[in-house]
Amino acid sequence: MSSFAFSVLFVVFLAITLVVRFWLSSRQIRHVLAHRSAVPAEFAEKIPLSAHQRAADYTVAKTKFGLFSMLVSAAVLIGFTLLGGLQLLSNIIFNWAGPGMVYQLGLLVAFGAISGLIDLPLDYYKQFVLEARFGFNKMTVRLFFTDMLKNTLIGAAIGLPLIWVVLQLMAKSGGLWWFYAWLVFSAFQLLMLVLYPTVIAPLFNKFTPLNDDSLRDRIEGLMKRVGFASKGLFVMDGSKRSAHGNAYFSGFGAGKRIVFFDTLLARLAPHEIEAVLAHELGHFKLKHITKRIVVMFAISLAFLALLGYLKQQLWFYTGLGVNPLLLADLSNNDAMALILFMLALPIFTFLLSPLSSISSRKHEFEADAFAARHTDANDLVAALVKLYEDNASTLTPDPLHSAFYDSHPPASVRIKKLTNKLSDKVDDKLDDKLDDKPMAAHG
Ligand SMILES: [Zn+2]
């Protein structure tokens, strides 16, 4: 491929990405506004009009902010690549450090720092203007900056040694470096599954064992029914940062734990909490988490193999606005290849993003069905209504926007399925085939 042809291809894919995203966002805004004046009939008794309108306004504000961020990112991307930003950065660092590992790590650090500084005002606006306007921000400015500092330090402490290993492999392990890098990367991901919940997350939040005895008994009863052993039930002080509520299951092995946001516990009744947890356990028992990890490993292997090919092509650099260093040791270009790959990949894969949304939504339905079998579907419906209302999630998303992006099906669709489940035993039997354990309890 010629360098010019690759530049054209890059610009064409960037334009497609921008146009599609702009089109989907404008559809979303129009659709939400068109349905702003009335609560959908099936929610009319459960959700007040004021909450529905707040959700509409929040969705529109977030979507508009998304469009603005998209334009900033596109400008930054073009600035780094075709307008010569990375070339300039590389020249400066090379003149200072000369060839070698210091130059490569310096380039990556400088690139990361500049990207972070550009994102900073956007993150700040999102938290202290957008989220604050709708009452979701619980963070102080001080906490915002301490978080940022902690993230940077932890990122450097973990990321730099990992990058150093990858650069060593790229330079010294021959044509199959990408395969060895993949092994390292995969081992690192698995290690993080243990380290994140036990070591890293506690640096940001307080985790206290759940001490509500009756809720504990209820949850332990559920875990026994579905055959799940956890290393602990914890409450996290999510309210320190945001009013959004959540529950999650994290880690594996010694790190396997169930975490409830304090905001969730404050808002839901015990039987609703049980239903939400049954949904989360559904993800685990139906092996969604394992499947996601396996898919992620397969995709990263394919991408690393692609990078293995691209980093040897001159047009890959020149087509993206960079002249590679033509030194005796060509591995000096490896850090640049990593940066270019990180920047260009999302542009070329954007149109594939509905695939991951589809698979994720399928998992959500399966987890809902699991929860309906092991707890009362009515409780999950009640919990979902509260969570959608509290999080100001729109009940009337544009169907196409939702199909493209949403990892969770729209509330109305989830609730319709759950409500049908209550009366439809045939459906229940079909769902049981998805799960090894037959229904143990049903409301
Ligand atoms: Zn889920």
C-alpha cells in the first residue's frame, strides 16, 4: 500500500465514524425530546412525569456533550497524526534522549501526558457541570484531583514496567514477538483480576463487610440456592463520588467478591437487592464473565498479530504523518508503532461496535431470566424501575442508537420480557436449558 492511499483510507474511515456517530446522536436527541411530554404508558403508574423529563434532559445533555467530546478527539487525532504532532514530539524527545529505551518510554509518557491534559477540562466539565446539574456529582474538587494523581501514579507504576517488557519483546524476540507479548498481556490481565478488587480499588474507596444481618442471611440463602461461593460481601462508599447506584461482582479466586454501592443499598428494599444480585450471579453462573475474557483474549491476539505486520510497513508510519527513524536499530520505532496503532485502531473498528453491544444485551436478557428463576421477577422489575429513575436513564431511547451502542437493553424491553416470564411457563423451560441448575425458587 502507498502511504498516500493509507492516509486517504484513514481519513475516509474517520469521516464515516464521525458521520455515523453524529447521525445516531441526533436521532437519539430528537427521539428523546419527541417523547419528553409523556411517561410511556407501561410506566405511567410507576414513574412521575418530572422524573421522566429529568431523564430526558439528562440524556440530551449527555448526548450533546458526547458530540462535543467526539469533535475534540477527532481534532486531537488529526493533530497528532496528519498534522505532524507526533512527529514534532518525537523530534523533541529524540534530540534530548538519543536512540534507545529512554527515547521510546519518553515518547509514550509525553504522549500519555498530553492526551491526559487535553481530556482534563472535559472530565472536569462532565463531573462538575453536567453531572452536578442533575444532582449526581458528590465529588469535591479536591477528590477529583487526588483521584487523578492516584490514577497517574498507579498507571505509571503498573503500566511502565509492562510497556518496558513489551518493547523488549518487540526489539529482541524476533518475528513472533506479538505472540509472546500476547502471553504477557494475558497473564497481566488475569493478575489484574485478582489485584484490582483486593489492592487497587481499596485505594479509591472504602470497602466494609456487609453488616446488615437479615440482608446477609437473605443473600447467603440466594447464593446457596444457585451454588455460588464468594469470598465476601462488601459495601463500597460509592456515594463519595456519585449518586449513581450499582452492584457488581468482581474478581476470581481469592479476589472473588460481591460489592454493593452504598447508594444501591440505601435505595432498594432487601428483596429487590436480592433480585439485583441474582441478576449479577446469573452473569457468573451462565459463564458470561469467562466468555467475555476468552473473547477479549482472542481479539487481542488478532490485533497484536496485525500490529506485528503493520510495524514493519513504512506506509503505516508515513500514512499517519510520521517519518520512522531509519537507524541501524529499527526497533527504535516500536513505541511510535504502539501509539499509532492505539490511535488508528478505534477508527477502523468503530463500525463493528454493535457486535459487542448485541452480545452484551443477549447476556443481560439471560441474566434477567436467571434472576427471574431464582428470585421473584416482580422484585427485579421494581428494582429496575427504581434504578432507571434514579440514574435518569431514558425509557424512550432511539431504537437504532440503542441497538448500536447500548450494552443493556432498554428498560421497557427488559421489563416486558420479565413480566411475560411471570405468566409464560414455556419460556421458562426454554430458559432453564441455558442453565445447569433447575429453578430452585420462584415467587
Ligand atoms: Zn447485567
